[in-house]
Amino acid sequence: MTEHCQAALKYARQHKTDFLDGLKQLVAIPSISTNPENKADMLRAAEWVATRLEALGIEKVAVMPTAGHPVVYGEWLGAPGKPTMLVYGHYDVQPPDPLELWQTAPFEPSEVGENLFGRGASDMKGQVMASLSALESVMQTGNLPINVKFLIEGEEEIGSPSLGAWIAENKDLLKSDFCLNPDAGMLGKEYPTITYGLRGLVYFELRVSGPDHDLHSGMAGGVVHNPAQALAELIAAMHNVDGRVTLPGFYDSVRALGAEERAAFARLPETEADYLAMTGVPALWGEPEYIPAERTGARPTLEINGMISGFTGKGQKTVLPAWAMAKISCRLVPDQNPEAVYEQLKRFLTEKAPQTIRWELEKLSGAPASISDLNQPAVKALESALETVWGVRPFFRREGGSIPVVGQMQTILGIESVLTGFGLPDDNLHAPNEKVHLPTWYRGIEALIHFIFNL
Amino acid sequence: MTEHCQAALKYARQHKTDFLDGLKQLVAIPSISTNPENKADMLRAAEWVATRLEALGIEKVAVMPTAGHPVVYGEWLGAPGKPTMLVYGHYDVQPPDPLELWQTAPFEPSEVGENLFGRGASDMKGQVMASLSALESVMQTGNLPINVKFLIEGEEEIGSPSLGAWIAENKDLLKSDFCLNPDAGMLGKEYPTITYGLRGLVYFELRVSGPDHDLHSGMAGGVVHNPAQALAELIAAMHNVDGRVTLPGFYDSVRALGAEERAAFARLPETEADYLAMTGVPALWGEPEYIPAERTGARPTLEINGMISGFTGKGQKTVLPAWAMAKISCRLVPDQNPEAVYEQLKRFLTEKAPQTIRWELEKLSGAPASISDLNQPAVKALESALETVWGVRPFFRREGGSIPVVGQMQTILGIESVLTGFGLPDDNLHAPNEKVHLPTWYRGIEALIHFIFNL
């Protein structure tokens, strides 16, 4: 280990409180990208990140406009001949609802035991701040041994609709050797993890209507196909009894899992009991011929993210509702195409929807799945860094979540992403009581310091 | 026609504006029985009715407590040896939501053309005020030729949960020869109607859960049975392809329609085109072996009144929701029993619900169907009164709606109800833009005057 590396690690250990204060400041900004009311907060979060980059000594820092929320850019290119790392992050978060289930206020970051609670504490303001804290430790104790660029976006939680175009427009600016993307989590706090596959995502809103106004269920019940019932019938038909999706052609382009990959999946530490404990369900569900890690990591799914119709308040109202709506999204695996899945869902609805109702389908976003090259030097550097800090060989896995930018980095910039992160399975991502485990977070900062010196 | 009857009719024609002003005052009170926030408004509406009864010269007027919202009682027994009519009504209304679809404020009664718009204008503040206006016309122009009692309740729109016990406690007070219940509507403005059958109602809330918190659809999608999907699967299984309800034993006690009754249904003026126009649906639905009037009047149904799960706001949230809820109600026909249907739904859920989810079912209210005796003198008196005003023989029909009190009058007080009313099929009951057609309403007042003198 070089002296500079040792000095950087020492700096990190001495500045834990400063790093945590920074994270708290960022988590306190309600940067909910899907909510138009938080537009000013989005800008405030972007500017907070920009100010922090400038304080590190990063150059050409700018909050750059896109068709949607802005991207924060910055660079430091003082190590000619050395590799250039593009650090990816997002400063936006998911909505905090249902608010009543939070034990602390989602935008008032709160330390409870070893955890910091707050929306975005783990996904991914915590990971952005781990990257910045590692770089600060290295830059405050000597010259950064590599070149670095930053792309911190504000639309990840809504499917990054503007990012592809922005990357394409700024292709030269973003030229790099690889991307560090710490938006993927760990399998457990003693299981450092490198993610090499991510599922894609395509998100829909389906609206079923029939009557032109709400009807009295006594007057019209029996002659009108209730839109809530019709929507339920369509949703029920989207899976067969084995949990397979029934959209026509849905599995046609799904890449089969090879024997080697299935063996790697079988070696993962998670058991069925872990999944039961993590979710609280009475029994697991899904395609019986795949183990849980395969079902969440390497198989496509169709989920109902939300559903509403008629009267849902306290008490009773004997209405026959005029319409019903569902939010539906599919997680995609290689080599499924989001646009093709949109066509499959439209075909399913055309074939299955009865003449007694009307339907409308809107595609809100779409991004394909991605698989990264495990033999790139940056992956090897990270593998060694994680092993140094945790004392165990990292696990390689394919994750169920979707990070559209990984595919965009490959297709537009031609670079691979190194996917890691220091969030845990019980961090309550996208749910009430999101938190980050601070001892793991500090280990993550040290691992990123080693990683920088390993490159 | 007696001189008194002629004088009463003249009085009614001269006081149209006064009657309408009274109706507007009552509609302006937001007496939403299901909403705890409107408790004070409920009392205000009851007191308004009581004050109006006192002004008519009705005696022993009282706002009497029940386990829920109070009942307004009053009597005038100055015609010994003559029949006693119990006038039924309810001063409560349905919630006005969805508010954004109203073209006028629901509790600011507004005259537009020949209609008065406002929640309750037709169901049934308009009908209560038609009864009071007819009695006022008769009592202001001479001695009432019959005895009269009033029972104006405040819980009809939530299934009259407290009324049965209250009637049983006040059996002697309520002793009467028959009940006038104007809470049933007309088939069209030129079709005066006497309703002789009503469907019963049993109302449920079904909650399906699985995970103990909202999950990330990328992390858990594929291993967790999505509660929104599971609820949709259960709802979809509650009907077969012919629109028949699949709860075990649901049709076992349904009284078959006789040939005579089916002939009467076939004579009703409504066509399939009328149902299409009234509802706005692209095509009708339901049991193919019955005509629409039979399906809504004489066949039981199961309706989804509301449904909610997960994220339903604008944009997208990739949540796998922890729970899903549906409001479900069944319209019942003779001789179905609400409690038995509750057991059938529980058995259905026990048999069909998979081990991957949990469910809870709550029964919110229940009342059986009823059929009235068409040969009672009060029905003959009303038949003749309606024919005098409209110039056509009234139509006799079984209605799809539910009025629990009709069954309670039969079983507890041993009296029959005469069911009529002056609401029209396009009055938007329980829906936005409820209205009453004023020329029809004035004709209704005159018909009730004739009715009183025919008794």
C-alpha cells in the first residue's frame, strides 16, 4: 500500500462526522423527481452537489440543463496518461408515501443506532456521498492518481427519460475509460458485491373505462361490465398459475441462463428463509423452475405498482365506478426490448379486452437490461479493493433492479460500468423507513479509496 | 274530486316557489352519513326537517337518538277511524366525490333549465320535500282526512345499521296501517311507477396483504405474489364468463321468476338502447338468459365499488405494494340472506386464496330483498292517483336498488310499504351532477295530494 493510500485512509477515518454531516444535508432536500411540486428542491439538490464538487477541487463544475431535471457535471484531468473514471450518481429520490408508515420524518435524516434513516439515505444519496468522500480523502492528502469526471443526474427514479439524449449531445465531454456506478447494493453486510447484470424496465399506465359517469350499483349492476372488475380480469390474465407472464411473445427474446451462470447463482448466500424474512410474505411465489435469486435477477417480471377505482374511503358507497386504472411495469432481461414489450401488452389487451369496456395504454418509460464485462481492469481493481476491506472475495451477481444509464453508457459512450454500492437488502429502498447502515457505509468509503489506488 | 282536494291542488300550484325554496335549503346541508366530519351537518339536517314538520302542524315532533344518526319522528292523529300512514324518508346523502366532475357545487343547489342540481336533490331530499309539500297543501286547506306519522332517518346511504333496533324499540309509537316510501324512482318522465320489489344489499371490505412493507419491485418482483395482482385474481374469479357470480351456493336460494312476472318485465318500456344511453357503455353485459330489466331488478349481482393499492399518483413509482383493498357489495333478491352471502364469500376466499398472501374480510352492512303486496288498498289508491296526474296506467316494477327499511317494516311492524317516487333514470343518483326534474317533481306533489284523498 502506498503512503498516499495510507494517508487517505487515515483522513477518511478522521472525517467520518464531516462525511455524515454532508450526507444529512443532502438527504434533507426532498428531491422527488416525479413530483412537479418539488421542482425547486430538485434544483437545490443539484446545486448542493455542484458546490460540494467545487469544494473538492473538481473543475468545470456545472448544473447542465436537460429536457427534464438537470445533470451535475464536473471533471479533474490532472493525471495525463492515467485512466479516466466517469463517476455516475443520481440526486433524485422516490416519493416517500405512504407517509404515515415512517417512524422518522423522511426528509429529516435521523440517526437511530447504527443507521441513518431518511428517503435517499441508501438510494442513492448515500452512495453519491461515499464516492465524493473517498475522492475527498485522496485529493486532500495528495494528487489524485487518475482522471475523473462526474455525471450526477436527477431523473433516475423516473426512468432517466432525458439522459440518453443528454449523453449523446455531450459524448465528447463524457469521454472516459469506464464508469463507476455505485447504485447497486450488497447481498448482506459481510458480502461485498459486484453487480454485473441489471434488469431493464418498461412502465405503463392502463386505464379501463365503460360507463361515461359513475353509476348507482343498484340501478346498473347486472347490465354493465364493472370497469374495476374488467381491469381485475385483465390483470389476472397477465400471469398463468406458474407465475409466468402471458403477454404474447414475452419470453421469445429472453436469453437462456447457461450452466455456469446457474452454478454461480446457486453459490449466492441468500436462502429462501432470507427472502421470507426480508419481505415478510407467508410464502414465496414465482416460476418454480428457478431459484429466488434467478427469479429476481435473471428472469423478466410484470408487476402491478398501483391500482385505483371508485370509492376507497372509509365506510360504504354503492357506486359502480366509471373507470379503473393500474400502474404496470415489467422488469426486463437480456435481450428483451422495451418497445417490443409495449407492443406485446397492446396485443394482449387487443386480444383479451372485451367489447363491453374501453381501454387506453400509455408507456411512461422504457430501458433495456444490461450485462457488464467481468474481465475489464476496473472490475479487477474493485474486486481486490473490496476483498482488502471485507476480508472475503466479493460476490458477483445479476440484480433485479434497473439502472437505464448502464445500457446508455454501453451503447452511446462505448464504455463499461463497474457496478457496486454499499446499501443492504433491508435498507427499505422505495419504501417507508429507508436507511443506510453507517458502519457499512464507512467501509464502502475505504473500499473506494483502495479502488482508486488499484486502478 | 272533493272541494278540499281541489283547494289543496290549487294551494300546491300557488306555492311551487315556496316548496322549491324549502328543497334548496335542505339540499344545501351536506348531510353525508358515511363521513364522520359531517356529524354536525347531520344533526342540522335532522333539525331542519323537524322544524318543517312543526310548521305544518305535526305534533310530538322529535329528533330521536339511535345508535348512529338520529331519526326525526312526528305524528298527527286527528282523524279517528281513518287509516294511519307512516311516511318514510331519509335526510342523509351519498358522498359527492369525485368532486371535480360536478358542474355546480354539490351543496349549492342550482337551477339549470328544468332541473335542480345538488347532492340529494333526487335521492331523496326531493322526495321527502314532495311528501311534506303535499301534506302542507292538504293541511293548509282543511283537515287532513287521514292520520299520519313520520320516520325520517339519517343512515339510509350507509345501509341503515341502527334503524332496525330503533324501530323494534319504538314499535308501539310507529303502529300504522301502511308505509308510504317515496325512495323509489320512475322509469321515465311519462311513466309513473310503483315499485313492488327491491333488491337487498350486503357490503364488504376485502383486504389482501403479503409483504409486511412496500417492496422495491426490482428487488422482490418475481418471488413475491403481488397483493394487487392477487386481489385482481380473486376478483376476476368471482364471476364466470357469462356474468354469473361464482360464490359457492350464491344462487341456491334465489326465487325463480314466474312466467307471469317475466311477461310483466317484457312489457316494461326500457329498451337495450335506453340502457346504453343511460350508462354510456359500449355494450351491455350480464347474464344472457335475462333481459336488462330482469338483470337489474330480479337477479342478484356482485359489484366492485372501489379498489386501491400501491402508487396511484402522477408519474411512476416502482413499488411492489404491501396490500390491496376492494369494496365489494352484492345486490340480493328474494330469498337470499345477507349473512349466508357473507359465509359464501368467506368460503370462496378460503377455497381460492393462495398460501402466498393473507386476506381479511369485513361485512359493513346487510339487508335482505323485499317484495310488496300489490293488492293492498294503499297501492290501489296510489295507482289511481298517478293515473289521474299522468293520464297513463302506472308501471309496476322490481327495482335494482336496496331500501333496507322496507324489509324491516314488514318483519318488525308487520306493515306493507307503498313504494313510489319522482326521480328519473338520468338523475345521476350516487354520482356527480345529481339533479331532480322540477316539472316531474311538481306532478309528484299533485299525485301525492290525490293519493291522500283516495285513501
